[in-house]
Amino acid sequence: MKQNKPLRLTIPDPLILALGLTILTLILSLIYGSNPRSGIAGVADVLSYWTQGFWDLLAFSMQMVLILMLGYMLALSPVVDRLSSGLALLSNKPVQGAVSVAFVAVVVGLINWGLALVLGAVLVRKIAIQAKKNGSPINYPLMGAAAYVCMMVWHGGLSGSAPLSVASAGHFLEEKTGIIPLSETTFSSMNLIATAIILVLIPLATLWFAKRGKMKIPDGGISDSFDTSGNQSSVWRPTFISISGILLLAGFIIRMAIHPGSSIGLNEINLILFALVMIVFPKVNDLSKATENAIGSTTGIIIQFPLYAGIMGIMQYSGLLSVMTDWFVSISTKQTLPLFSFLSASLVNLFVPSGGGQWAVQGPLLIDVATSIGVSHPKVVMALAYGDQLTNMLQPFWALPLIGITGLKAGEIFRYSWRFLLIGFVVFGAVLWFF
């Protein structure tokens, strides 16, 4: 008698999704684009549009690589390692431990998503190791999901791709939007209120789940030792590298003091992170090892961003962007456009898991629609940011470092993360509607 095999959900690789989206855009541009010629000549036109846009995001790609890699490196530093080791003592109080992980994830996620993602994973793993030693039961999957919450707030924080991009001089939409300062996006009253509400509700929800969830002592799969650092030196000493980092940071502060009206964008954030990495890794061997450990996390950006740039080129040069803009305008009003942008970004994020890549693909369309209807550009930028970050709670792409470090399965994390998603949906949807 045949036994029915359990159904398994197979999630396509993000690169396959990017290639599939490229092919879909090629087909749509042939059908609906206003510029391609008919027949084989049209196919040649569309392919030329693809190659024309293929390298348009090189500078943006490098900015995204650095903001992830440098944040990742900071998470591997001895300073952060000692912090996570201290917090791991919370394993003796599993409910408070889960709430603390959620709080740390939200706060650090608002600072830098690469740092938060790795720090959260390391913290949860260390709590599990300590719990195993002490024989203390914990809700390991809930703690993993609580750590992953950092990816539900990051795009509205200091490392958010879209807000930082439009705040940077020379960004790819500058002709349409100009430079939009962070005071109108990340530090707007709308985003600050949304962030404050999330900062309260997520730990409270974690507290609720922890008190009602099943707890058990972590199994034997959790090793008793865990090397998280790219550096074995425990004592910090000033070196040429660390002094250079201090001077670089001091120079930036002086420049901002002399020119107080200067905007802070991706380049400025990366400069700060670069200086901090030099300070916390004063020895060249430690710095090199941390770089080697962190660089692997950036491969998705490096290989996928040219494809997103190609998609952007097809949409722009084929006239498909204008057609889609007209359609979006026809169904939107000033009141509904931010909400439609939020919902569409939530959906697109399931197929384009990179926030920077999604901004490159979807940003031009939303900005054109906002211009036509008269909706504030900063509000549309934040609507996309909210939608992109929200469905990360169902998107396994960025959970891979967390899964790799903690040993948890994606299904164990998503058992709780979808509940956090519902909280975010209500909060972000409400602020977009009422502000």
C-alpha cells in the first residue's frame, strides 16, 4: 500500500525569481509597450532596452553591498559579541528573554538591518546554548521569529534603501523627485509614530506568545560552543587602522557641523559604518577575517541587481512604465494611492526580496503615479518601504543567515512571524491612511 508523502513547499531561489520577472517584463513590454516595433524587430528592441539599463544601478548596487557587509561585520565584532553574551544570560528567564530579543531586534533593525539580522541570530543561538547548559526550557522558534522582526522595521530606519536613496545626490530618480531629505521620510512624524507603536506592540505581542507557547530545553543539535567573531582579540588597542577610523568619523562630524544643511544619504551612512568597522577591528588580520565572513551575505545583491536594472530599463525605454502609470492613475485617488502602493509593494516583495532592487523596479512607477495625482513623493516612498519590509515575515530569503546560525527551520520561524506581520499590516496601513 502506497504511503502518501507529505507535501513540501519548495520556494524558488531569488535569482530564479529575478530571471522569471525579467522574462515576464520582456513579454509585457512586447504586448503593452508603446515603443517596440512589431514582430522580431520588437524582440530585438526589447532586448536592447534590457542591455541599455543593465548597468544603470552599479553605484546603487555598491552602496547596498556596503551597507549590508559593514553592518554584518559590526555584528561579528568583539564589542557586539560581548553584548550578546551578556544578554544570553536571559535564558534563565525565558519569557523576559524572548521579549528582550524582540526589543533588541526592533531597535537595532532601525539602525542597520545587516547588524540586526546577525546580532539577533547570534543572540538567540547563545541563549539556546545557555538554556541547554542550565536545563532551562525556552521557546526557541519564538525567539528566532522575534529576532527576525528586525526585517519588518528596517526599511523605515537608518539603513532603509528607498529613503536613503532619494536623500542621496545623484540618485537615479533625482530628475523626478529631487533630493528628498530624511526629515520628510525616515524622520517624518508619520514614520516616527509608526515606529513608536511597533516598538511597543511587538514586545507586548512577544510577551503574549511566550506566556502561551510551548517551551522545551533545546535539543542536542545545539552545539555547546559557537564562534561568532571574525576576530580572536579580546583587548582593544589603538592601531593605525583604528586611529584612521576615528579620524574618518571625526572628519565627517566636522563636515556636518560646518554644513548643517547637508543631506544624509547612503554614502554618509556607509561612511559612518566604514569608520566604525575600522575602529572595532584595529588589527588587519581581524579586519580581513571579518570581511571574508561578511562578504558572502552580499552575493544576492551583486548577482541580482543588474537584472533589476535591466527590468527597469525595459519598463522605461519600452513605454511600459507609462502604460502602467496611466492604469494606476485610473484606479487611484490621493487618499488611496499610498495604501495601494503599500499593498502592491507587499506583494512585489515576495518576488523581489531585495528592498533596493524593489525600489529600482517599482519606484519609478509609483513616483510617476504620485506626480500625476498630486500625492507627496515622501509618502509614496514610505508606503513602498512599509510594504517591502512587512512581507519579509513570509519571505525566507533574508532569513537564511538566521536559519544558518540558529539551526531553526523556516517553518518554525514563520509559525510566529506571520502574527507579527498582522500587527505591522494594521499599524502601517493605519498611518498611511490617516496621515
